[in-house]
Amino acid sequence: MQNTNTELVATLIAGIGTKLSPLLVQELAGQSKKGGVTSVRTEWLAPDEAADIFGAGIRADQWRKRLYQIIGDQPVDLIVQPAAGRRKKFLAADMESTIIEQELLDELAGEIGMRDQVAEITRRSMNGEIDFGAALRERVALLKGKPAQILEKVAQLITTTPGAAELVATMKANGAQAWLITGGFSCFANPVAATLGFDRSYANELIIKDSLMTGKAREPILDRNRKKTLLEKACTELKISLAECLAVGDGANDVPMLTCCNEGGGLGIAFQAKPKVRQAVPHQINHADLTALIYVQGLGVKG
């Protein structure tokens, strides 16, 4: 259990298209003092965008709950963590609906006239209603016999999530490594990773024969357990602890990785996540873009 003498930092980030009110920051700091939080002070990370409130004498989960009660339904994100060690040395990031804005199997299905059917399987899988591996195999099977050139067409649809490029660039400028770890496919993940400057990319591989998709992915499937294992692998290879890691994702298959990171003292963040993921992961970004992950480390966007 966290020592209540530990200095904490509560980072507030404005939602997309909004501004962070100085009056709200003042109110949160003032109510914290009245509620027994000690050594309260505030610092702005970026005007109108992000601010820190420092304090001690309270557990992080208790402070988070109190602050959220004041914030209410305002489009403001909040991350509470120990102030020491908030700048991370490693980033593990999911790709689809996290680093990029699309779910690419859904886009592939759209090219063969099966978007609605596949999108429903995707939704259920990402919300943890069905097994990820089984859902992946079921969706990939629908691609059997289709020309591989469809993949190139779908790749043209990829758009990077706002803040993703800045997040990777800022962390690397501050000496961190970044791995893209996705249940998506290498034909998409490798170019995305190269463009954004990730050090490594881990993904599933579609099996193609005679320029046609076979309807199969190479086994073993990179699933929720493999994502967690890769986070642990990074710690071993880089000789760092989980406390020095930042992990981000949006789907049920990301939960073990995010939970492992949090339980090890790091920061595992559910980014604009599915409902069941938000229930499982306390650290959340629901309103802002990925620049929020820069601010929660006490960094400016330019590093």
C-alpha cells in the first residue's frame, strides 16, 4: 500500500477542443487542502491545456476519487501518480484505435463488402465479450482468396491519432525506447512504426500465397497474454523496472499489459477505451488526445 507521505501529482488535461479552466485548477487545489491533503502546490505544463497539482498525506486512489467528484462531467482528464519517477524510460503502445485511428480488419472487411459483420466481431472482442484469438481467426478467415493488393489500398486509409507522433518523438528525445505492440498485422504495423520512430514493432502476420490471402494468420497469435509478455521482455532487455514503463491501449486484449504495468508501479493508461476496459484500468484518458501521455510525465510537448 502506498505510503501517505509520498508526494503525489495530479495531472489535469483539457479535452480535445476545450480549455482547462484556471478556476477549476484553483478549486481542485483548494478543496484538496480543505480535505487534508498537505503541501499542495500547482504548476502549469501548458497554458489552457494541462496543469499539475502536487500534494501528500493521501493515497492516490482516494485523491483521484475526490478530484473526479469535483470535476464531474467536465471534459477534463485526470491522472494521479507518485511525483517521483513519473518520467518513463519505455513506451509500450497498442496500434489500432490508439496510435492510429482505424480498426484495420474492419477496413479490410469494408473492401469485400462485409464491414458490418466484421465490425460487430471486432466490437465484441475489444470489449472482452469473446476471445481475441478466436475473433481474429474468424475475421481473417473471411479474407480467404481475396487479392493481397487490398492490403495496400487499406494502408492508404491509415491516419495517425493526434498526439501520437509527438508522444513518440518526445519520449525518444528524453532517452526512452518505444515498442509498438499490436494484435493487428505486420503489413500495417511495420510502416506505422517506422514512420513514427518506434524502436520495434510486434504484430500478427497474415499468410499470403500466390498474391492471395489464405484466410489464416501465422501462429501463435499475438494476443492479450503475449502483449503482457512483451512488456516484461522489454524490462528484461532494457534492464528497467515496470515502474519505469508507460503502456497504453484501448481494448480488452490490452488489459493484462496495462494492469501488469500498473501493478509494477508504472503507468498503464486506457486511452479512449471500451467500457469494460475503463472498468478494469483506473488510469484513463477519455477526452484528450495522446499529448496527454506527454503531460502526465511532466514534459512539454516539445520535450
